[in-house]
Amino acid sequence: MSTDDRIHKQRIAEGLEEPAREANNLAEKLGLDPFPVNYWVVDYDEMNELIAYGGFQQRYPHWRWGMQYDRQRKQGQYLGGKAFEIVNNDDPSNAFLQESNEMADQKAVITHVEAHADFFKNNEWFRLFGTSPDAAAMLERHSETIAEYMEDPDVSREAVEEWIDHVLCLEDNIDQHRAFTTAEEWEEEETIPEDVAEQLDELDLSEEVRKQVFDEEWVEGMADDEGGATFPKTPETDVLGFLRSHGKAYDDDTEKAADYEEWQREILELLRKEAYYFAPQKMTKVMNEGWAAYWESKMMADEGFAAADEFISYADHMAQVLGSPGLNPYKLGFELWQYVENRRNRREVVEHLLRVDGVTWRNFADTVDLDEVLEALEPAPAVDDPAAHLADLAPDDPRVDAENLERARAGELDLEKYPWKPLTYEGLAERHYSLVAAENRGFLKRISQSELERISRYLFDTERYDSVEEAIANVDRTTGWNRMLEVRESHNDVTFIDEFLTDEFVDDNDYFTYEYTHTTGDFRATSTEAEDVKKKLMLQFTNFGKPTIAVHDGNFRNRNELLLAHHYNGVQLDLREAKQTLERVFELWGRPVALKTIVKEIDEHDIEVARRRDREPEPTERGKLIRFDGESFEEEDLDDEEVADIMATEVDYDTKPDDWL
């Protein structure tokens, strides 16, 4: 980097110091608790490189990064794509700002990043990798280790790259629901039965003694005798962990399986560890991006963090992000978080109204004027516009930040620029109460009679009110945000969608499903039912949207072959890709590998008959075993009994109506 470039970036960075500091202050006022964030100013090429590297400055040498860099560069050059945001899960987090972006974009990225850093720190799925990932240092060590192997004269670079290719084909085949453990810890948990492990813990043996006494021969002796050693005892979804412990490399010279070389074993484990590190980001894409979009909007638009001359530019870019076609995690997540907030706020209001004497779920619509309720829920003038009502703010009011109030009255704060400064979390919650926002004013009125009855049934009658005014005065305006903070701690995308994608949400946001039809040879909208929409979305996010593959037997048919199984969910595998992957797995197992799965079969006669009857054909589901011995594939049909353990039961992702026309 030239001196001029360094000075230019430093000047930009100095101009961003205040927005970064105040965005963090505002985020904390809003109830967020982010990791500290280091902001870096980079140029266009550096940004594309960081995106290619997954948000980090150094990764192991491999062709995949160059391919991703080229794709990102062409997207910006030919498709008009523009990089606004990149941040990594680390403590402290590191975020990168492109020097050529406008100030509105820089502020949007900063506010977005603060919310991401909060999500990284507080979502329990990220904690499965540890409370302080130290990811940048970890990935740098991995990079250096793999580079050293590539430079080793006894190990060819081509062999290392090919080995990495084999492993990367399985990078999503881990147990993302289990806390990360090293291969050695994982192997001990896998091989020693739980009751024996408890006894060993009581003996307090050293690790060295454990390994000497309870070696592989002892473990195999614990297995069943008749069919040879049977392992694992239950299906193992951490395929990489299983291969790390039991795999061998195929030796072309001897045409036999050989123990892994040290470099092979270590690289497999390093890539497995990286897969576990990145797994939570894949598991929470909708939640995390929606969370960041929600709080970015709250800060930039609702709190005026975007200055008057920046707002149009910000609003245009935000609309582009939320309006991107296809399954848009930003839009879906943003709308779901708004729904979580609105629904919880509505419940809080209704619970108070149902405690008013004379109001029941049956006469609710006739006795309560919801327009008057919404008017009563409007923020107090001093909270809505603190700068104009400083004299009306009381230091002992829980909505007021007493220290900042004093500074504001002394003229030390710029309330025109940062009007939120004299307010607390409670004050900001009232200031931005969702039910009185123009776009949400119909939400309270849309409450159904069945929901009123349900709330009433479980309502603890601990406090009664003489009037609607008294009830509304006691409404807690923080409940919506409190609920959001609770949800962001425990959920992932699958559980998030499962719990909050309701009939009401689908109707309000016009979601629908579409299917390919054999009778017409095209795609059609098929359903607007919430359950159908949920099924389709759950399919997209369960197991990263990938097929669930597990190790069922490491000694298949007592021949040291590896049996993998596809846990069928109503969607069949792409058999061409499955065979290509088996070829890679063979290199990691060193012996023949097999995969059992379910296929759907439809013949042309069935399609023609269904077309004449204006219906879709019913496919036949059949078990199939695909085996690869290193040279050729064999396929055989399996009986229903042989695939009973992988057959879907009541899961069906097909939303096509029975009668199309």
C-alpha cells in the first residue's frame, strides 16, 4: 500500500470514529450487548478478497478462494452488486468498510454490524464453539499449517489440494447441534460406552493410562461378535469426525488402504474445526440478517442516525436489500422479527384490557375502542421529542438517563443529532412502540376471537382495573423488545420459523408456495396455507438445506466397508452428485463405500394417466443401495425392511393440491 493510500484510508477512518462510537452507544441503549468491534477501511479489491475469504484476511491456500474472488468481482462489475457489509464472529469482531462507499452506506454498515456483533455474542448456537472463538487467530494458524505442508518437499502441493477437495465435499456433514470437541475428545466419547466412561471418570485416570489400557483392540472387543465389530452404535451425523477417527487413505501403489499420513489427519481435523465454527452462521442466516436489518432500520431511520441529506440514499439501498428476489433472508428475518415484537406487544395490551372490569373476551370488540387505546399508547411528548421538552424530563423517571439529561441541560450534548441521549431503554421502547407506528396500527385490531379466548383462558386474574385508561397506563412498553432479546438467545432458523411463521404472518406478508408439475411441465403457485409455506421453508433451512447423511456402519457386511445412509425427508438425492461425492468419500475411507437412500420413480404412463385425470402422478418410493469400490459403481434395490430406518414417516414437502385444473 502506498503512502497516499494509507493517508487516504486514515482520513476516512477518522471521519468514521464518531459514527462507530455513537452507534455502539445507541445499540447498548436499545438493549443490545455486542462484542467490541474493530472497524477497518479497505479498498474495492480488498473487500472482494475478504468476501471470498469468508470475512477473514487470511485463509489456507486453495483454488476455491480465487474462484470466489472472481465471482464476487464479476458480480460487482456486470450485475451491479455492491458490497456494503462484512463482519466476522469473533471477540472482538472485525468489520470492514469499503472506502468508496457513501457516508450513508458506512453508517448503515456500522449499525448493521453492531446488531450482528450482539447476535454473535448472545445466541447460544454460537456458544457451541466457545464463548470467545478467537477465530482470526485460529484461521491464520490453519493457513500457516497447511501452507507448510504444501511447501514440504516430501508432500506434493497437488496432493494437499486434492485432499482438501475431498474433505470440503463433506464440510456440512457434521453434527451442528452438538458442541464442538476435538477429534480426540470426540473419539473417546464415541468409543467408550457411557456407563464405562462414568466409571473411568471416578477412577480419575490420566489420559496416558486411558490410551494404553483402553486401546482400539479393547474397544473392538466391546462390540458385538457375530457380525464383526459394529460401529457406531447409533447413526453418526459427524461424518468428518468418524472419518478422522476410523478412515484410511487409499494407496494407489499398493492398491490398499493405508493409515493417514500426519498431514492428512491434521488437515482433516483443521477443516472439520472450521466447519463447526461456520455452522452457527449457516444455522441462523434468517434470524441473524433479519436481526441486523431490524436494528439498523431502528437506528438509521427511526432514530435519525442517517442525516437528512443521507436518508434518501440509505432508504434506497435498504429497499434494494429487502426487495432482492428469491428467498431473501434479510426480508424474511426482518418481517419475522417485526411480527415477534408486534405479537408480544399486542398480547401485553390485551392482557391488561381483559383485566378491566366489565371487559371479557366475548364482548371485547363491543366494549373497547381500540382507536382510543392506540391514542393512549402514543409516546409522551417529552419522550417523543426530548430536545423540545428537556424541562419536562425528570431525573428519577425510569425512562430518563439522569446523567445525560444533566449534560443536555448544560448544552454538552447535540440533541438535534442524537435525540436519544437523554433516554433509557424504557424511554426508547416507549418512543418506538411498535403498535402505534403507522404501518402497524391495524395489528391490534386484527386480533381474532380465538386468540382473545386463548389469552383469557391463561390469564392470571391478579390485578383488576376500573377503566381502560388505567389499564393502558400500566402497559409495559418494553415487552416486545424483551421478547425479541429472549428469542435471539435460544433459537436457530428452523425453530424460529417453526414457532413464529403463523397463519396471520403468512396472510399479512403474502407468502405462498410453488411446485413443478409433471402434467403441465412448468411451475405453479400451489398454496398460501401457513403449514405449506412453513414446510417449504423448513426444508430450506434444516441441516443447512442439505440432505442429512449419517454413518450407519463402519464394517458394512463385515468387510470394513463404510455404509452411509440418507435420512430421507420426502426429497430424493441427486444421484449424479451423490456418486461424485462417494468417489471423494472413498479417498477418505480407503475402502469401498456404500450409500443407501430412497428414490422416487415415475414412468411416462403414470404421467399420461394423471394428466388425463387432471391430477399429479403419485411416485413410487423405493430403497436403493449405491456402492463404489474405487473403480466402478454398483446399484441394487433394497427391501422396505432394509430402509425402514431412513424412510420418512409423515414428512411431506409436496404442497401440490390433489386437483390442479
